[in-house]
Amino acid sequence: MSIAYLDRAADLLDGTAVDPDAAARAQLLAECPTFVDLAARFDSTYRRTPALELLARELAAVTSRRDGRLVISVPPQEGKTSGLRWLCAWLLARDPDLRIVYASYAATLARGSGRIVRSYVETHLDRYGLRLAKDHADASDWQLDGHRGGMVTVGVGGSLTGRPADLLVVDDPLRNQQDADSETVRENLHDWWSSVARTRLAPGAPVIVVQTRWVEDDLAGRRAAEGWPVVNIPALADGHTDDALGRPPGTWLESARGRTVADWEQTRRDVGERTFAALYQGRPAPLEGGIFQRAWFDTWRITADEVPAGCTRTIVVDPADNPGDGDEAGILLVANHPGTGKTYVLDDLSAPMTVARWARVALLACVRHDAPTLAYEQSLSQLPARIRDAWKALHQQATALAEAEGDPDRALNLLARPVDGDDARALLVDALAELTLDDAAEILRLGSVGPRLRKIVAKGTKQDRMLWAAPKVETGRVVLAGRFPQLEHQALTWSPGQDSPDRVDALVHAAALDSVPRSRVRFLG
């Protein structure tokens, strides 16, 4: 609530208000204490539900508090965006000087909301003295005539320079599951929040984040982790998921769209458990997991110090196949105990990488972790040659660094060719900076042969392979030696029919190491 609003409220009480329409608006708000009441007053088709009534009360309260903060999670297509639009109109009736910034994943979507709120002002609030400034009425940036209040809309990632916010509304900041699963997209969102959106808040400005959930590390998840209040309204009250409505377990949501129980149940079957848990329950991972269960990881989990002696280490790779840097390579350091046959996951080095980059990272991991074998899924016929090229480059760089006694400048002079341009020399500088003398010594000890390669030929569907590997995790034959949040989350949330994350594929490959024929072992040299 802005200071200007408080001042005008006091003026109304003592009879000194200068706005001739303020009394009419005060009467409107007395008759419409929430946005749901306003919507029902002007739209006879508006459907009031317990969920929307609750949201209306929560939003009225948070926007009346200085520095109010609120995260709201509701299932898709249950009136959240239409409710936010009516909320903006209701708030401007309450405080015409309120400067609202409204953000969505796409500028066009946010602009559409701005256009609809503007139409509400023109159609319904003109009689209460709220009119658009004729010279400031674009759908994405409009102001009320005679007041400083209005609405600016922006897509996530867009600029808000010079746009102070007395209220910030973020409505669905992520487009879809693909964007949510992308670490790059999520980090760009979080950077935009901290460097753009957060910096535009006026003193005391409330902030509302409303979204269907996709992953634990989305904008709502991070704000909740900071202690923001959360209102979660799941499609199904299941007795485990937080339910702001407090319904008995087994109760489906009364739908703003008129969904029946049969409709909800069909939706659950259609979208699968991962999507249902995230979008419809506000719980980005199924409670216990999908094919893999959370309890399995926790039951058998040990620390790195508890891994038994006598294990043989292996670097397991599910390759990134494309030439760009957006595809994730799954790279795990595992240890296999020959006596028990157990496989221990020691480290997760997975990240988006090019083929050349993951080959180098995997080979360096072999060097640094005393892992004599690199096991990889044979997804491209030229992979052995690419790995061989990466080892050849490492061996050359190690040789130069050793001859230069660890001096990277001298090593660069030994490696650089007269025809090399600035870009080629810069790549060599980065490669040498990545190596230590200890790395160089171990690489030279391994010689031109390098680590052994074990080719893994994936058979069957991804679901078949995961169902084969899952009992090994369940019975403690594949054990996590530590905590690996991304690996565990992706394993728990994968559902049949989805593209499986590469680090989870690497986990499945690790479980299959004792089944890979030794005849498929080859050497680099």
C-alpha cells in the first residue's frame, strides 16, 4: 500500500479529500472488498470458487502490508491470471497512484494482461473517476489521467530502467518444462530478478510471485527458500502436500473451469506423475519419486569416507552429442567393489558441454581421481576418435608444461605455432591454466595409451533401462556416497515418455558396469 493511499484515506475521513470521485471509489471498495467481488460485479460469467476467494483475501492482505511478500502456486487454467488482472484493476481503484509492474515469461503475454486491465479501467472504472492519460496509454505502458498510477508490463529478461514499482507482480516466469529444466534459463531468470526486477521496487513495495511450479529451483522455489509465505492450492488434497484450503484427503479442487472429478483424474493420467506433481500439486517432485524412490537413496546413502577400500574407480559418461554447448553430458565418478559388486557414486561432474569439452573433462577426471577406465555410451561412431584427440592434446600440453617446469608462458611458446591466431593462443592459455604439474606428471605416466575405454551399448528403451537399474538402487547395490541434488532430483522426477536427463542415464550406465563385456575394452593409443 503506497503512502499516497494512506494520505488520501485520512483525507476522506476528515473531509479534506480533493478528488471528487474518491468517495465513489471508497463506496465501490466497501461493496467489493476483494478482486473477486469486483470481478463478479462487472462480469456476470465470473465463477467464484473457494480457491479464488482464498487468493483474493490473501492478495488483499499482502498488498496492504509494507514490504509484503507472497508466493502463490495453483494448477494451470484455474483463474490465476484472470484473477491477477482483476486484482490490478481493484488496486488502482483503491490507490490511483499505484505504479504496477507486471512481468511474465514473454513480453507479449504480459502486454496482453496490461491491455485487459486497461480495458477494465476504460469500461468499468471510468464512472469512478479513473481515466487513461491520452498521451500515455499503450497496452504495455499506461498511466491514469491526473495520477501517477498505472501499469508497465515486461517479459522476464526485459529492461525496467526508469520504471519504479509500487507493486511487482510476476505471473508465470517460466514458459514450459524445457525452460524450467534448463539451468541456463533458470539462472538467467534469477539474474533478472536480482539485477533488474528487485532493484526497481519502491520503498515498502509488495511483491507477488504467482506460478504453476515446474522445478524446485524455479523463482517460487527460491523465494520460498528465503522465507516468503507460500499459498499452495493443489488440485488434489492428498494428505501430504500443503493445501491452503485445508481440504480432507481425497478431495479434488472445485474448478474455476468446471472440471469434474473425472476430468481431474483423466488429466493426471494424461500428463504423468512428474508433471502432475509439479504443475497441479505445486510439488515439483513426486512425493516419493517416480521409477526411483527418494527412500532408496536415503536408506543406503553413506559418506565418501565410508566407501570400502579395494574399489576400482571408473568415469562413466553419457555423452553430449551435439557440437554446441547446450546439451548436457552426464559424467559420474563411481567406484566398484569387486568383492560385493556394489557401485558407489562418488562425484557428479555433469554439465552442458561440447563433445570436445566433455571428453577433456572426463579424461582429466580419470587422471585426478585414479580412475583407469572411462566408460561411455556409444551414441556416435566417431566418439573413440574424439576421445583419442582429447587425450593427444592433453598429452602434448602435459609434455610442454613438464618441460617448462610448470611455467605456463614457456609451455605456451613450446606449443604455439607461427600460424596460430589470437583465438588459438587463447584456447591454449586456458588449457594450460587448467593443468597442474601433478596432472602433467600423471598424464605422462599414463603415456600415449591413456585410460582404458569401455563402450556401453544401450539396449531397449530408456524406461526399460531405468526399470532394470532401479532394483539395484532399491537394494543398495548402487549407493550414493554423498548428496547430489541435481542427480537425485532428476532421477526422482523423471517419468516415462520424457527425455531422460544425461546424468540419470550415466547413473543407469554405472549400474550396468558389471554387465559390460570386457571384450569391449579398448585403449586410446
